[in-house]
Amino acid sequence: MNTNQTREILLSKQRRLQRRVSMIDLDFRRERDDDFEELATESENDEVLSALQNEAIVELEQITKALHLLDCGRYGKCLDCGQDISKERLQVLPYTTLCSKCASDDS
Ligand SMILES: [Zn+2]
């Protein structure tokens, strides 16, 4: 996979996530007092939405970092141990900044 392809993949994922984040934002701002009986469900939805929101924000941060690394030619190297990240791993997680070993040490 060359740099341009990787950048395209990262940018399109970034756009998708940004769209998701702004849609969830809109949903949060919607009027909530139309129907009181729905409030319980609404707050459960809020939890799910905010989890999705957080997940998207974390991924966006990773993508921004990966794009930066791509720009300075350090993409594909583990930020923790400096080893090359395997091609297979980058294909599955193009925005990862850790090799599989360091990522599993982390969790
Ligand atoms: Zn590593």
C-alpha cells in the first residue's frame, strides 16, 4: 500500500467519523420534552450515543495522529517501541500507531 492510498483511506474514514460526530451532536441538541414518557428511553439512548461519540472522537484523534506521521514519513512505525507495524495490522487498522505487541501490552 503506498502513501497516497493510505492517506485516502485515512481521509475518507476521517470524513465518515466527522459526519457521525456531528450527527450525534445534532441528536443531543434535539428538543427532549415532547413526550415525557419517552424520557427513560431517551436517556438510555443518550448513553449509547455518547459511547459512540467518544469512540468516534478517539478514532478521529488516532487518524489525525496517523496522518501527521504519514506527513513526516514515520507512518507504519510503532510509537512505543519503534518497530515496523505489520502490513496485515495496518490493513485492518490503518490509523493504528502501535504495533500489535505494544497495543496488547496497553490493554
Ligand atoms: Zn511496539
